[in-house]
Amino acid sequence: MTAGSGSNPTQTRLRLLREARRILSVNALIVPSLPFAGQRVHCYHYHRWAQVRREGVPVLLGDDLVEARFIRRVNRFLAMVELEGCEEGVHVANSGRLRELFLPGAPLWLKPAARPGRKTSYDLALVEAAGILVSADARLPNALVAEAADAGALDGIGAPSAIVRESTFGESRFDLMLEHENGRQYVEVKSVTLVENGVGLFPDSPTLRGAKHLNTLTQAIQAGHRAAVVFVVQRADATSFAANEPADPALAEALSRAIAAGVEAYAYNCRVTPSEVRLDRRLPIIPFESIPG
């Protein structure tokens, strides 16, 4: 559900269903006690909510992915791959370095994306590293977090009454703005692909925008809003998360300041298959210096 569509019976039902999810998650009340009619409908939505909490939130990749092999990266958004014996340029929707993933000969999965005016016919969707499937598309975490928030499945965030994409506060544009009964919450989502010793690390290279976003989230807190940053590790082998202090000391410091100021910080890993990427388990956020080895 997005903001700006006005009040109508459908919106009212959705609002009541979200409230039902919240009540059921806290008090485990039985469905017939809820203050609205339509038992079949709200039973369905409760079980859908429970399924999301249990199984995670998926983004479907479709059944048309094709396999290829990595050759080299030309620039931030273009890579050369071997596809059916020929060299093909593909779009990389990720500005990170991804050096640990983009190794010569690494297995890849490409998503057909040809359209008029586009220079490449494929998006680079997945890469296999040491037997682990990794989603390389930095756009997916936004959709995963938005779907999970809409389902009320993000621990600590709750079920918003409305979700706005690309919302501006101060000098930053954030991925999501969630409307709650008690006010707004600005949410920035970060894609994570680097994992070392079971720890998801962000970023894999210096990023000025990362620290800027965290500083503006802190300003949102000071202005009376809620604010959160969500780190989505797009692979299954992460058991914790840490800010990559050696790669970007400014971001690590900004994250510490933001959390101290009241910015909520969350991290999740993902289950990745050739057909879907699924938001999975919430991860503990640990100090970089506590990482073993």
C-alpha cells in the first residue's frame, strides 16, 4: 500500500488487517475476537502474516534466468561474461567493488532485460562464490524490506499504515518512509554482499553517501521522527553483521553515532535460489573489533 490514494473501504479493511497482525503478534488473540467482520478474510490474512514471519519475504526472479561465466568488469555498471560461447556485455546493478565475487570463471545467472534503447540485453542477477549463491542486484533489498514492512514482518518496525518510496528528508533521499499511527519513520536500506568468517560487512569500499545518510537519519530523530537503517546481506552464510571499519571508518563512526542517537539498526540475511531471493533471519550487529581472526 502506498500513500496518497485517499480514504476508502478497501483502505479501511487493510488498516484493520494491519492492526490485527499487530495485536495477534503481541497478544496471540484468537481471530473471532477481532473488532471487524469477515472471518474468512482476516483468517487468511493472519495465516499469510504467519507464513511471512515463518518463511521470509521473497522477491521472485522468474524462471527465465540464464547461466553464464564471469570474464571481467569493465566499469561500475558493466561486466563482460561468457554466454553460450560468446562474450556478452551485461548490466551490473551494484556500485560496490564485489571483488570477492567477480572472479574469472565464476558462475553467474542473468536476467533477460532487453528493451528499445538499452545497450545491454541482460542484468547480472546472481553469482556463485565458494558454493554460495549471492544476489548481486543492489535494487532487490528495497523491495524485500518494503514487502516485509507491509506484511508487518520486520522485528521492531511494526506494520505501517502506508509506505512511500524515495522520500526526502533534509539533504537526503531515503529508500522508504513508513507512516505509523505515532508518526513517520525514515528507512534507509543497504545492500550487503561481502561476508568474511560468517560476518556480513558493509561497505566493501569507501562510500560518502553511506555516512551522509546515517547523519541525516540522526537529524530525523532530532526532529521527532523515527529512523532506521536496514542492512540486507544478500546471501545465506552470514550469521552476524558489522560495519566494515577498515574499508570506511567514517561510515562505521556515523553508524555508532546514529545508534547512540536513537536510529534503529537492523540486519538480515537472505535465502537465495535461481528463482527467488527471500529475506530470512535477523542478524546481530556486532563491533568490527569483535570479529574472530
